[in-house]
Amino acid sequence: MEFFVGADQDAGRALRVSRYLPERRVRFSVWDESGTARAAVSLDEEEAARLAAFVTPPPTRRSSLLDDLRALVRR
């Protein structure tokens, strides 16, 4: 289980993420400033993997040697 703190207008709120191994599911709950869970949803393993792929930042594009040479020529 992990807590993730809200940002900006959600400061003081948190997202609690729990993994339940026997059931093979992930449960998300939203907690308010008073420490009360206000909403919750469970995802199966497949949906949790899809969510993980969605929130993973895209890889940064590394420049190729050709791109580096073109940049040098433009200077």
C-alpha cells in the first residue's frame, strides 16, 4: 500500500493505492483532508497494467549522430 499526495487544488487530499495479491486486484481510494475515504475503485491486473502504461512518461528521444551533425552544420 502507498499514499500519493495531491497537488495544487488537491493539496491535503491523497490517493491510496493497495495491491491485493490473493484477489489479484489493485484498489484506489481518494482520501480527503479529514482522513476520510471519499471514493474507491478496484481494477483487475489487466486494467492496472494499462493504467501503469498510461501514467508512465514517454521516453525521451535521444538524438542520433546524424541529428548531432546537422545541428553542428546549422551553427
